[in-house]
Amino acid sequence: MPPPADIVKVAIEWPGAYPKLMEIDQNRSEIKNGTILRLTISPAQNAQQLHERIQSSSMDAKLEALKNLANLSRDITFAQEFINLDGISLLTQMVESGTDRYQKLQKIMKPCFGDMLSCTLTAFVELMDHGIVSWDTFSVAFIKKIASFVNKSAIDTLILQRSLAILESMVLNSHDLYQKVAQEITIGQLIPHLQGTDQEIQTYTIAVINALFLKAPDERRQVGVESTVDILDCPLTEMANILAQKQLRSIILTHVIRAQRAINNEMAHQLYVLQVLTFNLLEDRMMTKMDPQDQAQRDIIFELRRIAFDAESEPNTSSGSMEKRKSMYTRDYKKLGFINHVNPAMDFTQTPPGMLALDNMLYFAKHHQDAYIRVVLENSSREDKHECPFGRSSIELTKMLCEILKVGELPSETCNDFHPLFFTHDRSFEEFFCICTQLLNKTWKEMRATSEDFNKVMQVVKEQVMRALTTKPSSLDQFKSKLQNLSYTEILKIRQSERMNQEDFKSRPILELKEKIQPEILELIKQQRLNRLVEGTCFRKLNSRRRQDKFWYCRLSPNHKVLHYGDLEESPQGEVPHDSLQDKLPVADIKAVVTGKDCPHMKEKGALKQNKEVLELAFSILYDSNCQLNFIAPDKHEYCIWTDGLNALLGKDMLSDLTRNDLDTLLSMEIKLRLLDLENIQIPDAPPPIPKEPSNYDFVYDCN
């Protein structure tokens, strides 16, 4: 008689003993015959033992305990128990006072000192990342000690990484600590870390710069510096304008962006954040209206007129000449393309783009004077209806570029879409504008546009700019070259091709064919989604720090019945075997899949809730009672793959944008393949009429 299905034979292991074969009665059918179960001590006991052992007088015992602590601190249950023993305070005391004692022994036991300190800092980072303890509780002495590790010219790589990570977290999570950290760190001390060859260290360094930049008060962001010495010694409280300085930008360009190695995702994210924060310096000018009574601001408009028309000395202010001067100004302002010819200052009272548009126009006039004069004079010599109004177009172009580059928006937690060209010039936005304003003038002529076509021209220019940016040009010159290949004629060809692909399949016979083959295409998409879930995905854990260096992996079993998941120490290079993932969730237990603001982890208080990008990538699996598995997808594509796959497992429709795009693409390809034999044959919109029945059937041949 076979044994009951709920009785299985397993091996039980526990420390200090041989494995024992036992039969156990299990209820949930999750344990299989031959499974090895390992018994361990409870997190509370483990925490108590390690708390005592890290205070041991034996260096070897202390080091071994710290290594175990660094590994176990990733688990939130253990972390809570260790923190309850005042473990965080113990670690900070070891860093503050213990390092001096260790350093005395450093000459004779240098590896031991480095390992002990790196394990101590690693455990501290892991414990703090759980968000149980407030960052406001740490002393100035601890901050100075951590900063001293960053400021040293020669320090263990892991110690430097952990120290930079701690400083970043302090800045992002406490206003008071931001002030203290910013006083301890200068650009000169961080530059050597950017000039090294270790991309991880460079990433952590830029992350600290970004954190200080993000938390800097507005008045600090606008502080300028005058010399190289000032830049090197300037506290990071004055980071904003320093970021635009040639030295730091060129170091990042040379040693990071143009280094002879691929840029990983985390570095790309930090460069994207730096790019966004740098562009956000323009927000103040973008949202500042021009004051028509401000003489300094009015002088900028006078300067634009003077450069364009090389005006001679002003006439005297007698009553007759005053009228003549006003008339001359009105005529010139009309040639410059302002909407308000009498008082052009009124053109800059709308925000955005506010004063930023005037700044761009002046930069173009001063730094690309020949091109500026050519654009103005070319248009002023055309017929009124064909002139491209430089003033109006510059204002609208500035507004458009701010929208494309999302000036004023906070950086996304997950995006890594940086553009190398913006790191190649100290005034990259202004140079970007100068290229685009010449493109606008060129496109206007190619379209033979009139004033009524203004909005159409702006739409074409926006398409040209965005298509060129998607190719990720490495420099402003390369961007300019890409635009040369995107003339108005080329844009028309692209549009026509895209439109033809859409319109070819709107006749009735084609629509009927689509309807017939759509179910098999949807089934194909469903299988692809499930296959991707079987391969699995590495997800990042977002926490109190902007850096995302914690990973977990989730994958579907090949029989589509169980989700396997578990934490990883680092991002995997390939698939992770399902038997190496510690946890599992039967698909039959899944009650629902929720997305966005309906996710439990998006309802919690914190920064993640406020970020629209993260909200759009969040989804959760609800199972049992009040249990959930929370996800934040690495990108929109993976979000669609997983939400589609989970819905398919639950027998629901796949409703993502990716499914719609895949369905359209595959339907189009399938229909084209089926219609190959009908090439160049026009398909009628309606089927041909059925002919009348013949009067007789004498034409039928009787084979018998």
C-alpha cells in the first residue's frame, strides 16, 4: 500500500550533527521527497550572539562576527532584533573610537584592519537601509570620521564605497546632516575618485554630488565661483553653478563618459540625475517674467537690436528726434520678429519660458553673431507673409526645448536616459538652442511657410529634434549632423511611410482577415509573456537612498504553477535557477494583481509615493489574507511583460501598451505575408456582387 500523499521523507540538518532522515506530515504540499531541511537558531539568538562577539578582545573572533553581521543584516527580522539591542549605536562607537585603535595596528595587520572596518560599515549600511532607525540620531564625530575615509588619498575600495553610500543617505534623509556633510566634503576631495578607473567608486561619487545638489537650498544653488582654486576648495553647499564649471564637467566627460569601457545602468542613472539637476538650474529664469520697467532687462533687447542692425549712436532727445527714434525702434523690433513691436518686453511676460528665452537670444547674438545677423537679415528682407519671426520663434523654441528636456521636473528614480552631448560644453543648453534656432529657420524655408504655418513648423522642428536625440549623439556637432539628415523632405517621407503602414489595412476584407487571425496572434503573445516570466527578471529594491544596489529575482516555474523569488547580492549576468531562490508562491494562491497607486507599497508614506515614474512601474501580487508581493519594474517594458504575464496566468486580458503594439506589429506582418501573392493588385473595399443565376445549366458537363 503506497504511503499517504502528505507524508514525505526529508533530511534534517542542524549544526554539530549528522543529517537525519525523517518522515514528516505536511499540509500545504510544498515539501517534496528528498528535500534537505536545515535548522538554524532564531534571529533573536543570532543577534544576541553577534552583539557579544563583535565586542570580543580577539581580533579573529571579532572579524568573523562582523562578516556574519554584514551578511545577516540584509534580513529585516534579524535587523530588527539587532537594532533592539542598540546595535546601531555599538557600530557607530566602533567607527568613531575603534578606528583609531585599529590604525595603530594597521602596519602589522593591515588586511585585518581593512576587513574589520569594511564589514562594520557594510553592516551599518544594510541595517540603516531597512528604515527602522532615523538618520537624525548620528553625531558630528561620526560624520567627520566617515568623511575622513572619503578624503583620504589611499583607502580600501570597499571602505570608500560604503563611506560614500553613508554620506549619500545622510544627505537624502536629513536636512541637518546635509548641512554637516556639506561642510566636510569639497570638490577637490572628490575629483580624485572621479579620475580613477573604478566605475563603482565613480558612481558612488557622482551619487554624493547629486544628493548634495538635490538638497541644496535655492540660494546656494545660484552661488558662482571665480577660479580653479575656488572650485577645488568650495564646499558642496555651493554645488549648483560649480557643476557647470569646466573642470568638473570635463573630468566627468573624460574619465566617465568617454572612458574605454561600457557605462553600466547605475552609472547611466546617476549621469541622468546629474543632467536633470543641471538643467533644473534654468527653472528660475524660465519662471521669471520680464519687468517692462526694468532698465537692465530692457537693455538686453536694445543689445539684440544693436548687434543685428549695427545701430549708430542714438539721436538726441529733442521732441522731433524722439518721435523718429520710436518709429525706428518699432520698425527694427518688427524685423526682429517680436509680437509687440512697440514694447517687446511684453513678449517675455509669459512663463514658461520667461526670461530664459531672452537669455538664449542674447547668447546666440553674442556667441554666434554671424549666424544671428544672417537669420535676422534674411527674414527681414523677405515678404511679410514669408518671414520667420526670430523673436516669436525663439520664445516658442525655448519653451519647447524645456518641455523636451523636462526642465523643472524632479529626476526619476528608475530612468537612465542621459545624453552625452550635454556634457561636452559648459553652456550646453544655450548651444543646443543655437543649433535648434538655425534648424527652425532652415525648416521654415524648406516648408515655404507663412505666418499661418507657424505651429506646423514648430511641430516639424520638435519631431526633428526628438528623432535626432533618440540616436544618442555623442557631441553637439554630431547632433547637428543628425539634424542635417532630417530635412523637412525626409520627415515627410518618414511620416508617409508610417501613415501608409496604417492605412493599407483599413479595407473591409483586410479587417475581416484581421479579426480571424487575431486570436492566434494573442495566443502567441501570451506564450511569449509566460516564457519571459519563466526566464525571470532581476528587480531592484528602492529604499531610503536614491542608489538602488539591492536586488531580488523572481521567475515562474516551467509548469506555470509556482513563482520562485529571493534576494540576490548583486545583479546576475544570466538566468537564476529557480531552486536557488528561497521563497515561492503558488499561482493558485494569487487573488489579484494591482498596479500604480493601488499597490500597498505605493500607499505607504515616503518619497516613492511622490514619484510619478516609480508609480507607473509599480505592481503587486495579492495573495492569502493581507499578504502581498511588491514589485517595481526596472523599466516600462518589463512592467508590461510582468503585468501581461500575471494577467494571462489568472485568465484575464492582457491590456498593456506593449501588447497593443505587439498585436499591431504581428498582425501587420502576418497580413503582409498572406497578401504577398496579391502584390500590386488593388483590393476592393467591398466584395464583388454575386451574379444572377443563369437561365439554364446546359453548360454543365455530365462526367457519367
